[in-house]
Amino acid sequence: MSENKSLKELSQILGFENVQTDAKIERIIFDSKMAREGDLFIPLKGNNHDAEVFIEEVLQKGASVITKQKIFGTSIVVDDVYSSLLDICSFKLIESKAKVIFITGSYGKTTLKDMLKSLLGDKCHASKDNENNEFGIPFTILSMPKDTEYLVVECGARNVGDFDLISKKLSCDVFILTAIASNHLSTFKNIENISKTKLKLKECLKNIDNFVDGRGIKNKNILEKNKEIIQRILNLLSIDKDLKKITFTPSAGRGNIIKLHGSEIIDQTYNAHPDTVIATAMEEDSSNTILVLGDMAELGEDENKKHENLLRQLSDFQIFLTGKIFKEAIKKISCKNINFFENKQDFPKNYLIKQLKGGKKVYFKGSRSSKMESYLELLIND
């Protein structure tokens, strides 16, 4: 809240006026271990744990709670804890004067968020790493300082319906869809479900015209594409900023540069999809950059073909591959530039070090399951 509320005031906001004992609320917490007098504990339910089991412990520490249990004391009993959490977020957004920007998409969300944060400066509050899921989104909103002028919220989804409740409860001034690609197909089943799920956030827009659709921007270079998206955001919000002055340092594993042996390692190990590999690799000079790629997961039944097509599009590069999918894919590809390694013992460390010393760059990318950072570390820790 922009100012402290009492438990009864908050219960009125939520529409559950059943507080037995009032209390001042100074902060909202999600970790029961932090609980103290003046706190409001919101027990979240994940796939494996339900924080409702800590309610009694939190009350004994003098904190207040929102709960679905019929508990007397400094508590608000609600029908659905997560829905009430979003109601609190909605109230904070209404109270705040900040311009709110929601970002979603199959890839490019974090880089775009980081670029916006860099450009908009200290008065911009943005999602931190791993804050883009159903719990991270409200955490980003609730942790927004009072003097925030711009709020940038990264929104990720892994299942159909992930944004249904969020789209009903929350609002934004600008909504950006970076791209749609066929990742997380093990849960989404098809690309239509991916598109439908992510576009659900359009319902959050205060002005439906403030939708920036990155799918219509054909620039394959991600940084240049993001600059075009940012320029559209600046225009929509009447923000006077010079894009030429943007100073941007990518997050770890998302394109950060590691200086080594007189050259550079391009660390793209955080995650991968064929579209992002192409978009980021194409930013480099194929005559001076070696690609080290791992399998890309959750692409559905056509995963082998997608890996094959990727290799065809990157045939000008020298490429080192690892993973079961790439092992099958190279059987269908005839290219002298492609090499395969099975494991760490087979990894061409000495060759790549020699190439770095000779001035060539080395680019790493793969899905989280490929653990490409472990191969990158073999070079760094040599």
C-alpha cells in the first residue's frame, strides 16, 4: 500500500468484512519465517506446498493473515487467497500514479524489460529475475516503491489459463507481446493455445489501442527489434527519452559478454528456442563466431525437424553441438561446419581456447535442461 492500512480497512477493500481483531498493517510478507507484529502474511499455494499450514505460527508471532481457514483473531477469511492477493495488487495499481507496462511473449521478455529499466532509470520499478510467474507478478507490484513513475512487469506463462484471473483483476497502460513461438508445448499442446493464453493480457489494457505487437516487427536482430518496440512505448506514453543514450548490460545467461583470452564469450545459456538462437546468433559475424549449442526442449512432436531447420539456417557458422535431439538431427544434415560432442570429457575445450586466443568469439546457447553453462565454465575455469 502507498500508506499503512488497518486490517479492517483492507478487509473492506477485499469485500470480506469479517475481522475479529483489528491491527495495523505495515508490510505484506509471503515468508512465514519473517513474520512479526505489523505484518500481513499471505499464504501462497504452490504445486508441492500450501503455506496455510503456517497460519497458526504466524499469528503467534503477532502478525495478521489472509486465510481461507475459519480462524479468529487478526485475520481476514477469504474464499480464495490468490484472488485476494490480486485484489490487493489491483488496489495498489489504482493508488499508484505509475505508468504500468506489461510484457509477455515466448522469448525476449527479460531483455526488453532490462532495456526499458535501463532507459527509464531509477524511477522505474521492474520485475527481478524469476519474478514473472503467477506469484512473481504480484510480488513485483507490491514491492513497487511509493515514488515509482514506471512499473515494468514481466509476465510468463507455462499453462493454458495462467493469465485468466490476472486479466480480470489487474490493469496496465501498455501491453507488449514480444513474440509467439512453439515452446512449452508439453503443457500448452499447440501454438494456438500459447497465443490465446498470452493475448489474454490484452484485457488488462485501460486503452485497447496501447497494444504493441512484436510479431509485426520483422527485424531478426533482437536488440534492434526491442529498440523499435521501446520507441513505440515511448510514443504511446509521451515519454521524451533518447534511445541512443540507452546503456544496457544483459543479465547473466541472456547475452552478457565474458572477456577471455583476448576475445569474447557470448553467454546465452539461460534458455533457448530455435527462433531466439537464430535472432541472437544472426547478430554475430559467422566468419568470426563459433556456436556451441545444446538441445532445445518442449518443442513438441516436430522437435527434430526444428533442430534440423535451425542448423540449415546457421550453416555459415562453425557449430559444436551436444544433446540427443541434435545427435539425431545431424544425421539429416550435410554440413562440414558441424561437429558433435557427447559430454564434458568430449567437449572441445582446448580447441575453443585456441580460437579465442586467435580472436574468434564463442557463443553458447541451449535450454535449461541442456545445462550449457557447465560447458561454458570449463572454458572460464581452465
